[in-house]
Amino acid sequence: MMQLQDGPPVRLVLVDDQPLILAGLRVLIADTPGIELVGEAGNGQDAVRLVRSVRPDVVVMDIRMPGMDGIEATRQLMAEPGTARVLILTTFDEDEYVYAALRAGASGFLVKDMALEDIVQAIRVVAAGDALIAPSVTRRLIAVFVAAAAPHAEPGRYRLPDSVTPRETEVLTLVGRGLSNQEIAAHLTISVATAKAHVARLLTKLDTRDRVQLVIRAYEYQLVP
């Protein structure tokens, strides 16, 4: 049984052009304490308008939709201050646009065949201000799509700033490999608080929003093979 969470419910918007997907997620959310469905949309343009109107905490966003797709919708939403966090809804075997969605500012992924409890947990993790990095599917998706994009990058485009220390470079490498703060602390024989401090400084120095963006940077800087 899922536990009730303290505080107000997570306000959620669902965006997908497939009615069956929306219906399944709607039923899931209706039976889930602590999450409130506040709107649905069938394309990116409607999603942007809806999110600006109802101000949800999290948006579950499909990528491929008629008109404005999920990537452009995510990019527009992330350009606005105080906007909702976006979870991309994807099919791993088909979506070659995941890297672009991450670059647009998405905070993680939901795969359409995930277990229902995993979907709920992902929504709560992102609503709490974290990024969905720990699940192996997310690490795999990032690795595949960043690696696929790497050959097309301009030579020398991504260079680690001089302000990043050797220790922070080690931490960034481990973040890129999908390690949690606890795992980083154990690997480097430092405290969890110190690991968190290093991650926080990296977020500032690399002008990144969350751990997903740090993972992208780790691949762009070729710290992760």
C-alpha cells in the first residue's frame, strides 16, 4: 500500500495525444493519495496554456504529439521562472528525441511500460525537487542518447570550466555514472554532507538546474565513457 505524504498534494498535469494513455494514468492518479490531477492536454501548445493557467507542480509530458511536440513545450515552460517540473513520457525503443528533451530542461523520464508504483514514485521524486536519475532505465536512456548526439557536437564545444576543482570533477564523473550522494560519499570516503555540498557547487558553476542536467554535462565533458 502506498503511504500518505505530508503537506499539500502534488498538483499534476498529464499531456499525451493518446486517449488510452491518458485514461490509464487518470485511473492511476485517482487511486493515489497525495497526488491531484489538475488538468490534461493532448498536444504541446495546449499543455503550455494549461500549465500557465493551473500552475501544477509536475507535468508528465509525451514527446511525439501533433502540432507542438513535447520538446518544444518543455523548452517554453522551462524558460519561465517558477514553472512546473517536467517528466518525459517515452518509449525507449522508439524515441530518439530524449536527449533534446533533457537539453530543453526535463527532469527525468517515465517509460510507458513502467510499473504503476514506479510512475507514482517518479512523480513524487520530481515534485520534491530532485531529478529522476537513480532508476537504471534513466541512466541507460541518458547514456544512449547523449552518446548518439556526441559525434555531432562541435569539436571543443564543451570544455570543463577552470573554476571546477579536481574533487568536483570526480564528483561530476560519479554523478554522470548515476551514483547517489550516499554512493558518492562512500566511493570518495567523504561525508554525505560534503558530497551534497560538492553537487550544489557544481549546479551553480555549471549553471544547471538538477542532477539530470549534471549527468548531461558529465557526458558532454567526456567524463563518462
